[in-house]
Amino acid sequence: MAAAGDTAAPATGGHAAADHTGAAPAPALAEVTASSSSGAAGGGVVRILDLYSGVGCLHAALARPGVLPPGCAAVQVAAAVDINTAANAVYAAEHGAQPRALDLTRVTAAQLDALAADVWLLTPPCQPYTTTTNARRKDIADPRAASLLHLAAVLPAMRRPPARLLLENVPGFGGSDSAGVLVAALAGCGYRLQQFLVSPHQLGLPYSRPRYFALAVRAPLRFIRDYDCAAGPVPHPPLLTPQRRAAHPAAAAGEEEEEEEALERRWAGVYDAGPSPAGSHSGGGSSASPDGRVPGPRRPSATPVHTPAPLSLFLQSAGGPAPATLAAAAIATAANSEGGPQEQLQQRLQEPCASNATAGAGGEAAACTDSGAGAGAGGGEDPWLAHAVPAALLGRFWRVLDVVTPAATYSNCFTKHYADNALAAGSVLATPQFAAAYCRRDPRGRLHFLLPPPLPPRLGVTVAPAKPRRQRRQEGEAGRGAGGGGGAHGAGTGAGIAPAAAPPTAPPPPVPIAFRLRPKQGRRQGGPRQSVSGRKHGRASDDEDEDEEDCRGQTSAPAPGQAQEQAQEQEQELEAVVVGLRFFSPEEVAALHGLPAGWAARAAAAGVGGARQQYALLGNGLSVDVAAHLLTYLFAASEEQEQEQEAEQEQGQGGKQEQGREREVGEAEKRKA
């Protein structure tokens, strides 16, 4: 596998390689060309140009069995480009090729021709096309769209354009002006284009992440199936089986074509992931298919419809918190309830501890751990404590949390601000016991907090009311009463939640809490800081992931000795967390993305060990399973002449069989006569 270069260009900030006007990247790209064009494509090697490469999810998809066509034995990186230096470090460690931090608005057609890439892989910045409430959606007016528009303008001037191209972005890209520019450029260069909207849930993954994909092949290549994208992207993945092409366009479709259309309609029906309505929901449910098989979660198949696998297959710890964590939580919860020895407990917690459970006076125990950089690297900490939801965050955002259990077959899209902002940033994981005690299902069958969480009274955490301030004001102006049991017990309808069952008559017990030690910093490197009060310092998150770099300043990791000294000098603060409700760990998010096992540990070894850094990189990634399915379909495209010959052979065999039947009928009639 050829490396893209020996040294990395300095980063200039941001993920969109379009807003750096001070850099002069042309010489650097020339170095990439000189170092990589020596191993020209041939001998079964596919050369790729990985633009906006990130952590290399598209490259990881190429390593899946069966993705590359027969006769292709290896993938060679002609060049990889991304200005996120943390992502580049992970890409180099995973794939052995060092991406360059270049300005793509200065790339020339001659430089791209010299790379001699067979396939272009593009995941351009998505901020210009997001459809969130706080997104400006400037489209082509956004500077971050300039690099893609420049590539579309340079493509017609190339002498050796790529034979295949795959582009990924958010669903809002499909109707944008940038997409129109790209489609026009591809059509002018002789490409056939097909567009899809695909979510991992359609391939059997318990994960909802709908994304737009554009697949293009250059004539004489032709896709194995015909999809009409004139009205917009097709809302399901393409079938991997070749399409039977009729001799006459007006010929009626056979039984096989009708079956395929029915399967595609069923496939499109699972585009919006999630459980069935509450009236027909079967609780935990079984993830097995009718024949008893549980579909493989990381291997896409040609079978159109999959029953999603349970989340437990992707979790590091699906059995709940460790006994020591539960014992510590019982003591901490009692201490923060009426009459508990809270002051003594906090004094014990602030002392240095060597384990997650520290014995106190009278047999007391309290959870104590450092939730800093090591927590996201797959260490020995209990993930139900290391990634537990802070009590302050639960008290503020309980109305909008999407709760799932290990037996669930869906989860919401994880964004770059996951675990830093609870609003539409991804699902949180609860034990079945915690969900049964404090959560209810809405009409769609999803778990939410129906009532404000009963946090221990002496904890000092403010719990948001059941209804947002705007809704309470509107109801007061309309002269309506509290309606549904009052402000403290009504359903959170302002967050789209309607109770599927009546509120419980007896109040539930206090939410179990524990304490952990965390570094006290004004601002963490690699992401905005989440304060103890649950208030996020920084701008709000979008409900779709962003390609903006969230790891500024992480160009180099400190020496081990220096890092240890900094950690010792750092002040620690006590943080109350909820036991039984936690965020997914970076390793679990990587598993849902389809990345190889141990990704978080390898990222930490590459210098990206902070959990927030890893969440940021994964939030900018994409599903490897979806990419592998689409790349398999892209590489299955063959030359049009070969397909026509195959169709003629099939038609000829059918004609010979028909002639044989006619002869048999004629001979039978002669015998009768």
C-alpha cells in the first residue's frame, strides 16, 4: 500500500479544505504525485484518491471481503487529503498512508491526472447543506463548499478522469445547488449517475444514520441495475444482483422483476429506523429472522431486507454496572437523600483513590474514577461509570433524551458533540431495570422520561419542568389548566412525547447516583467543556453531524512524562453521575460505524486518546457497512458491450428453448395425425 507522502503539511484549521487562502499546496500535491505515481495501477491494484478522508471509513469499506471485483487484489492510495491532523494521524495508523493537509481549491487538472486514480472517494463538508434549525444552509455561498465546486470545475479539463466516483453527504445535499453543479459536471464528462439515501438500519444495523450517496461510472461502464433518479435520490440501497434487461422496453415485467420491486418497497419502509408504535410493540423483542438466524451486524448482504441486530452485539458491557459500582451508588444515593452523611462522603471522595470503590468509615463505599482521556481508550474502567450521564445534564435535558436498552434494535445518529450536548446528539444507553423504573414509551415505541427524574434532593441539581417555558406560557394565555397532571407530572409534549400509559400513582425511588473525579479545566482540548451545571460552553450542536474540526491544537501529543506531570498538577472536581444510564463509549460508537474492533485503543496509540476527540472524529465519519454495500455495487459496473452480450446470450438461450418446445409440439401433432 503506497503512502501518500513522507511528511505532513501543517494544519490550517477546519475540516473543509476550502477556507485556507494563505497556504500554497501545489508543491505539496506535486510531491504526492511524484511519490505515488511510481506504482501505477495495474496487476489487480485499484488506485484511490481519498478526498476529505477523515479517519478512513471509505478506505475501511474497501477492505471488506467481496467489495473489490474479481482480479483486484489490493488498494493503493494515490493520495489522501484532509486538514484535520488528528484524523490524519488515525488514518495513517489504520491504513498506512499519510494524508496531506492541502487546499483543494488550488488543485489543477494536471496534478489530478498525474495521480492516475481509478476511483475518487469524497465526503465534503456538510455544514452548507444541513437542514437544522440553527443552520444557515448557505449552499454554494458557503466558503466550505468552494473545494467541491472547484473539483467539479476541474473535472472536465482532466485527460484521465476517474472511472468511478462515490460521494457522501447529509440528505440535504441532494436538493442543493452544489449537487446541481456536480451532476451537470459529471453528465458533461460522460458519467452515468445514480443517487441514493441509505441508513445503516436498512442493512441490519441497530443504528439510524441516513445519508446521501452519489455513485458515478464513466462510459462505457454501466451500472448493473437501472434506477431512475430524476425525481430525487432512491430511498433505499441498490440491489446487488444484476438486472435482467428485456429485449423490448414495452415488454411486461416477469415474476422475478415483480418480486424485486416488492422487496425494494419493503427495504424503503425501514428507512426511518425505530421500533413500531407502542400499541404493537413487543417489549424487548427478538432480533432473529423468521428462520431463526440473527443477521451479521457488520457484513452487508444482497438480501434486501434485514431484521436489525440488537445493540448488545456492539457493547463492551451489556450486562449492567459492576457490583462495586452498584454498591457505591447505593451509598452515594443514601448520602444525598434526607439524613445521609453527605459531608463525610464528599471528604472521602476527594482523597486520592486507587480503585473505583473506596472503603470508608463504617463500611461505606463511593465510586471514584477519573473520566479524563483514558476513559475513552477502552481501559479497565467500568463503562457504566466512566461514561455515565452527569446528573446535572440529566436534570436539564431529560425531556429530549432518547433512551435505548441493550436489547433495542435501533439508536439515533451520533454527532461530533456526543456526550457534550444531549440535544439530538445521539442515544443514551440504560439498563433494563433503569428503563423500567424511570422511562415510558411514546406512541412510536421509543423510550423517554415521562416524568422529571427524581434525583436525590440534597444533590443540589436543578431539574427542568415537564413542559418548556414557551408551552407553559401559551397554555396560561389560552386559559387552560395544567392539563395531564400538572407541571411536575405532565408529559413532555413539547419534546414530541405523548404518554403511552398513565403516570404511576406512587413516585419512583430516587435515581441512583455516584461520584467520580474529573479534571477541572476552563476548556478541554478537543471539544467544548461541559460544566457541572450541565451548561455547555460553546455553540449548540446540530442534529446532523458536522465536518468541522473539533480537535484544534492537537497536532502533537505531549511526552508521556510531561502528560503525567500535567495530570498531577491538574485540579480535580467532583461530579455526580447517574448509575444505570450512560453514553456509548467511543469503541461502541466505532463498532456501530462498522470500524474494526479495537479502534479506540489504536486511535489512542496514534495520539488521539481523549473521548471527546474520538467522538468528534467518529461524528464526522460514516457507516462502513453502507459504504461497503455501495462500493460493491459501484465496482460491479462493467462495460456496456459486455452487458449487452450477456443479455443477448440469455435471450438467445430463451429463444432456443422456445424453438425446442415448438418442435416438440409439432412432432406431437404429427404423431397424432
